[in-house]
Amino acid sequence: MPDYSLIDQPPVLMFIFYPRKDFTLCPENAFDLLASVENHVSVHCRFYLGNEEWPWILFFHGNGEVVSDYDEIAPFYHQRRLNLIVADYRGYGKSNGVPTVTDLVQDAHAIFREVKKELSKRGLKGDLWIMGRSLGSISAIELASRYQDAMKGLIIESGFASVVRVMNHLGIPVYGTHLEKIDQDCLEMIQKIFLPTLVIHGEMDSLVPVEEAKDLFKHLGTDQKELLIIPSATHNDIMLVGFRKYFDVLQRFVERVEGEKST
């Protein structure tokens, strides 16, 4: 794992994380889990169940988002025969604690274990996929590089190969350290991912430039990979602008991989 403690400096974290404490009551056909990630620290996850036979996508959301934002988005996944699990970060929504990049990565492992345990406890045996949007791509890539035998594939939306490059692009100052090692470790981690991977990005994204998606795509170790660039879409309107393309490619990619592995 890259040593993210090098960038866990208070001035830097103020640029990276924008915690919101918004929280809604659990909708019908969903259930909540508080995943224990450390003593007295829990991270909120919400399971949106459409059908017990459908695959599950464990989704790590973007920076300014919270689990509750997906109450209205989850039905679109259900329309494509996909169940959705959305995980928060420390300090977001119903979760407690204070977010750092190091904890974000380490917590992803605990969340993954707790999610698998909860699915098993409830007798929900659908295949598990990992998905990360923007900031969430850090968690998703970390898990995909570590548990390739325990998941079907990886999906990255509006993400990046290395947080260092995004920080440089946005002019986020980091003092007293060299970031080349983090950048190199990120690329080496991606090169070891041999899972089927789908990368989706907006053509006009100014927060995370589309070149980041292309670079991520290039460094993936797998040959089973697909890149969708949605014309005219920016960082935060990608689903709205490319709604049909977004969900068409998501459903098609998952169904193709599921079909290949069942034969």
C-alpha cells in the first residue's frame, strides 16, 4: 500500500475531504450496517436490495457525497438488475471519526470484510463487484489489488491512477515530503490488477482530467478492460449527461463478465 501518511497533513486534508453529516432514514427494501473499522469508530453502509439473485456492487462514493444521496440513485441500478451497497467515510453521514487518506484505505478492508459477512449472514449470495467514484477510486483500487479472488470485477467512475497527480493538478500544497514514491506505488498497484475493469469518465471533467482515466486504463494489468468517455460530461454531471450510456455500459459489462465466468 502506498504510504499515504505523507499527505495526511491538516492543511492537505481540508482540501481532500468535505464531510457532511446528512443522513436519511433507511428506505424500503434497503438495510443499514455500521461497519466497525476501529475501536469506537464505525462507518455507515447502506444495502439497496433489488433482487437476491442479482450481483452486488460495493460502491465508494465521491468527496462531497454521503450514503443518503444514493437513496434516489439506487433504483436506477435496480433497473439494470444490479444491487447496490454504498459506503461512507469517517465523519460522513452517520459515520463517526475524522477522515484521513490512510484511514480511508485501511477502513476499506474492514468495510469489505463486514459487507461480505453481512451478505452471508442474510443468505445473500450474489456476486460482488467493487466500484469507486472520484475519491472512492482510492478505496476501490486498493481492494481490487488485494482481493481479486473474492470479487468479480472493478468499476472506476471519474477516478484516477494516483491521488498525487490530482493534487498537483488542483494545486493542493504538500510540505516537507516527496510524492514520487506514492505516485509510483499507486501505478505498481494498478499494474497488479487482473480483474475485469470498466473505467467511465467525463470528457470535460476539470477536477479530475480525462487524461487520468486514460492513464489508469493504460496501467491496468488486465486485458479485460473497457474505457467509456462520455462526451460533454464534467465531474459532477456525468451520470446526468450520459445517463443512458452510463447505465448501458455498466449493465452490459457486468452481464458479459458474469456470463463468461458462468460458462
